[in-house]
Amino acid sequence: MVNRQTASYLTKRFQQTGMRPLSRFGQNFLIDLNLVDLIADSADIDDRDLVLEIGTGTGSLTSRLAARAAHVITVEIDTNLAQLAQEELEDLPNVTMRLHDALKNKNNFDPELLENIREEFDKLPAKRRRFKLVANLPYNVATPIISNLLRCDPIPDVISVTIQKELADRIVAPPGTKDYSALSIWIQSVANASIVRTLPPGVFWPPPKVTSAIIRIDTDANLRARIDNIDFFHEKLRALYFHRRKFLRSVVLSAMKGELDKAQVDAVLEKLGFSGEIRAERLTVAQTIELINELGTASAEAK
Ligand SMILES: C[S@@+](CC[C@H](N)C(=O)[O-])C[C@H]1O[C@@H](n2cnc3c(N)ncnc32)[C@H](O)[C@@H]1O
């Protein structure tokens, strides 16, 4: 089998076809095959698993995923790359390749892709099936991909992906640190996340300007059960962090504008024993869940 994932093969192939790696699609290919194996291994894939890969590239990670999983759905936005990947993947019966943008927009996945995922997931034995996102993600859309997938049906059991190290640091950041943000809380409120390995630019072709990391995120139904309404939680979390430096009372007031008045907001803060003069970023994940749940209850009562 041709190794399509070396700098020399990629340079030659791109030159022959007049292609250039497109930075707007985050086209940095992982050329260290031990690391391609590590991404596949770090997701503990077996024949119970439906795996989603976003960014097929030349298909080298895809074929490794297919060797381990029940089925792989892989999505590529770039027609030229999809042709290249087709050569690698055409004999693999458990791979569905889609030539498409995985995202409909920043807040939503492509609905046909979601439909395709549900169809394939339904074919697996219900008691043991698992759904995983395993990919070397395009960095420009890594945040919406991870963030939106955690609100989809089916919810992934595991996300094991290569992303910018800076983003991985934000995902695992503890409260009170500069990286702690709405994204940290969102992911930590429904999952356990850890950085598996940091990757220097030189393991990619062409090398990106930033350091990368493989991150593993394991969703946890018990963590998720603490949240009364996932969509309300996601929406209000983003609103609370829109002005993260402002005092809690003021950000809660603007997040709940039209739903709760000042007295009702003060009553919620008082009930929870939160001073209105701390900043939202000082709240732990559990406190943030408690606050947004309580705001949801107060808002329903006020209607
Ligand atoms: C970082 S490369 C990874 C390629 C390959 N899997 C690898 O490991 O080397 C990201 C890939 O995602 C593709 N891509 C970028 N944006 C996309 C999108 N919105 N939907 C689907 N694929 C996308 C790019 O064309 C590129 O092939």
C-alpha cells in the first residue's frame, strides 16, 4: 500500500495535480504515522463503535479507524482531497465517505450528516453500541464541531481529536485560571477531558504556526443529569460569559433580560448565597450549573 501521509508524497502529489494545501480548510496533514496510530489508539475503538471523522484528508487516519471500528463515517469538504482519499478507501466496506461541509453553520451540524450518523448508529446492537468522534480536526472549526456535537443525538461517548494546544488548554482549564471560559464549563459540565499528548508543528505537513494537542473527552451521563435543560444551559452559559469581566449580578441581568427583573435576579442570587459582586468566571462548574438551573426555574415561574 502507498503511504500517502509523508511530506514527500504529499508535496509531489499536490504539485502533480496543481493543488495547494488550503489554510482556510485547516489542511495540515499529520505525517508522523506513529501519531496517526496514537489518535486511533487513544479512542479505544472496537467493533461496537460507530466512528465519525471530520476531515478525511488523504484517508490515512480513516483506514486505521476502519480497521478497528464497526463503521466509519468520514467527511471531507475539499473535492481534490476526497478524490485522493477515495484511492485509499475504495476497498473498505465499512467506510461511508461524504463530500460535504460537516457544519451547516457555526451552531449546527449539516442535517444530512446527522441523519446519516443516526442511520448507521441504529444498525448497531443497541446494548453495546458507542459513538465516537476521532479526527485530526480542521483547526478553524474545531470549537463549533466539539461544542455542537455535545448537544446532538446521539451524544458521542468519546471525542478523541487533534486540536490547537491553546484550545485544548481552554477545554481542561480549572476555575480561576485565565483559560477558564464558557467552553471549559460547557465541556466539563457534561464530560471529563484530558490532554493525551502535545504535538510540535514539525509532525504536520505543512507545519502549522501553532503547537497542537491530542485531547480525549469522555462524556458522562451522571454529570449531564445535573443540568435541568441542556439547550437553556448552553444558551445562558454563553450569555453569562459574553462580558466575563463584569460583576455576576450585571451579567445575569443582561442574560435574563425580558425573562427576569432585577428583584427576581437578586432573589435567585440570594437563594444560592452568591454575591452579585463576584465575577461569573469565579464560579465553579457545579456552581454555574446550580445558578443556571435556578434561573430556569425562576423564569418558568415568572411566566
Ligand atoms: C487537519 S486536516 C486533517 C487531514 C487528515 N485526516 C490527517 O490526519 O492528516 C483537516 C481536514 O479537514 C478538511 N475540512 C476542513 N473544513 C472542513 C469542514 N467544514 N467539513 C469537512 N471537512 C473539512 C480539510 O480539507 C482537511 O482535509
